[in-house]
Amino acid sequence: MPGMSSAELKGRLADDLPGVLMPTRTRMQMSNGNEASAGDGKAARPKRGEHAPVDLLATDDAVVYPERIPDVARYVRDVLGYELLSNITAVDYLADGVIEMVYHFFHLDGGPALVVKTRVPRDNPVVPSLTDEWPGANLQEREAFDLFGVVFPGHPNLTRICMWDEFEGWPMRKDFPKQGDKYFSDSEE
Amino acid sequence: MSDDRDIQLEAEKQGVFLTTMQRFYNWGRRSSVWPLSFGLACCAIEMMATGLARFDLARFGAEMFRASPRQADLMIVAGTVTKKMAPQVVRLYNQMPEPRYVISMGACATSGGPFRDGYNVLRGIDLLIPVDVYIPGCPPRPEALLHALMTLQKQIDAQRLNRVRWYGKREAKEYPVPAFGKHGLEIDGKLVDPVGGLPLISPYTSPTQGEMRSGMIEHPELVRYFPIMDETVELESPQKAKGVAPEIVHNDLKRPVVEVDHARDEQR
């Protein structure tokens, strides 16, 4: 059964598609199972009852530049054989000013998903569409546009899908100014 | 005249069937309440369970779930009413012939439930159509739905022929279908639910109750938040506020009093 770790994927991407990977902070591994990491991590491990500061953007997954996402997706499909684009979703990191797109690819022979991420600024979130190669990405990209306001150039019909067309705002963003039917801006008038 | 009913019952034991027109009509209507086959969320699963053999809605003559609103008497709003679904719910209700009744099943249909503060859920179906019986619960047990049906039957028993609207000459009331606005559902360009606080007063009441609520907040000078959300309320402990909630003081809860008094009804 095919299975490819994120480190392996990053290695393959660095070799075959140079310049695609975004520089990211990696998450410090604190696993007990691995002897080497347990030995190294003991000094840095916080004391009982303390928490290390959470670095939300730290990840071990492959993060690529948004304009290269079609190349990476084609590479993942044609070379690595992960043909099924199962899931596209967005994550809003309000404090960091970043919207992260997450793509899950599956191999038809089974095995775990291959995760590819990309990051765009919140004030101008533009990611190229994958609908040319994967028609199934149509609805999921519309959903990301509807709820997070991510724009996908090349999408054939980028309109709202969950909310109605007249609706204003991106309701799944963390700064959506609304509670119930009351908009916070209304009370300040 | 209060012993009329006793005389009637006594005569029925002897094989003589006496009745009033009103009692006969109400008996017929309450014994064949046909619900609309219509579910919105997980409460619909409980509604299906109620209709099937274990709980057996047929005992109340209400087992005929009709697929068309034209043939239905009762709309069981079973589940979360999203704002995108709300116009269709009102349209279905408008298509039902009178007499028509509504049961608001579960926390979501009654008030929006856990999704009340979300951007996409209507905060109670009673903002758009009149509701006869509310059922609490998330989701309510089938027994609760049966109890709601029995409550509705009691309400039907209490109807008077000269007071219910559908025996008069007036046409069936069309309830306005909300339109999609940029901030939420709108009727005549105004938001259905513009207030951020809790709770809301329904603009509609069930037609047999003979009154029409204003839909306005009845005591605007009072702060209409739950005490726990309101900074001006003194807290005894983090979970408990001092004193009594303003809604309870002013008897402002959405609980119409239903009195079933057969003797007094037949006297009139």
C-alpha cells in the first residue's frame, strides 16, 4: 500500500520541482516512541504544568508557493500517483494574517493522504484554480470562496454556494463581525 | 348548564348519542391530524421513529404523513431551520389548507438552539409562522412528540366554532415569505431578526388563540441578555446571577396559557 511521509514528499519536491517549497518553521517533535528525538527533546521539554508557546504556523507538511500549486498537483498526480483530490479547505490564521489552503490527495491503491498546503495573505488571498485538471475541485473551491473569500483565478463559476448570493462578508473568517443577526458595526453607529 | 356534559355522557352510556356541533367538529379534526412529511435535521429521525411501530403515531390518528402540503393539517418543523431553507418552510406553510397547525420540534426549530449565534440559522421558526406547540429537547424523545400531539389535540378540543378563523368568510392568511438580504432574512426590506440580545418575542401566535402579538420587544428599557452575558447584572457566583431574570419578573416568557374547559365551552 502506498504511503509517503511529509518529509519524503518535501524531499521529492525539492529535487524535482526546485523553488516550489515555502520556507516554514517545523514543529518540534516530542514523541516518546522515537529514541533519538526523546534524547534530544528532554532538555527543551517544558516542565510539568507549563506549556511551550504555541506556534500555529509551524508545520511538518509540505507548504508550497500558491502560484505553483497547479504544478505541484500535477506532479503529485502524474509522478507520485496520488490521483484523487479528496479535499480542499481553508484555515484562517487571524493573528498571523495568513489564510492557509489545505489539499488532500489520495492514492487509489489506498494508504494515507498526502497533504499539500499553501499560504496566502488574508487581505489578498488568490490561489490558482485546479478545476481544469480536477473537475471535482469546483464545489470545494466555491466553498472556500464562499466562506473564506479565497479567490481562484481560472474557476469557471466562482459564486457563492452555501450562502445566498446577496450575502455580504466571509462568515467563516475569524473576524466576521457578527453574532446572531447583530453586526458589531451596527451598534457603534 | 355545566351538567350538560354529564347528561351527554350518561346518555351515551345508554346508547343515545348527543353532541354539539362544536364537539363533533373538534372530535373529527383532532382525530385525524395528518402531518406533512417534512424533516430538516436530526429531529426528523425521532419523528420517523414516532411514526413507526414502536411508538405508533397511528394511535392518535396522525400516522398519515402526507407528501403534499395540500393534504396536510400539521407541519412538524423537525430540525434546524437554516436561513436558506426558511423561505421554503414558509411557502410550504402557505400552501397548507386551513385548519393548519404547527409543532416546533426541538431546540433548533424553537429558538435556533446551539446554532442561535451563528450566521446561517433562523432564530426560531416562530419568527415567520405561528406555532401551536413547542417541544424542548435536542432532539426530543418520541414520547415528547406524542405529548406535543396530545397537547395539540387538547388545543383543538378547546376551539370554538365562532372564534376560529377558518369558519369565517375571510380567506386564508398568507404569511410573508422572507427574502435574502445582505445581512440576513428580510421581510419588506427589514431584517427579520435585527436584535442581538435574547430572547425574542414572536410576532405571530397560533390563530386559535385569537390574538396577534406585536413582534416588538415588550420592555425595551430592560437589558435583554441572559444574565451571564450582561455585565450590569451582579453575579452571585460565576454560574448564578443575583435576583430574578427580568423576563420572569414581567411574565414575558413565550408561554401562552392554554386552558381546556369543556363545560365552559359548551355553555357558550
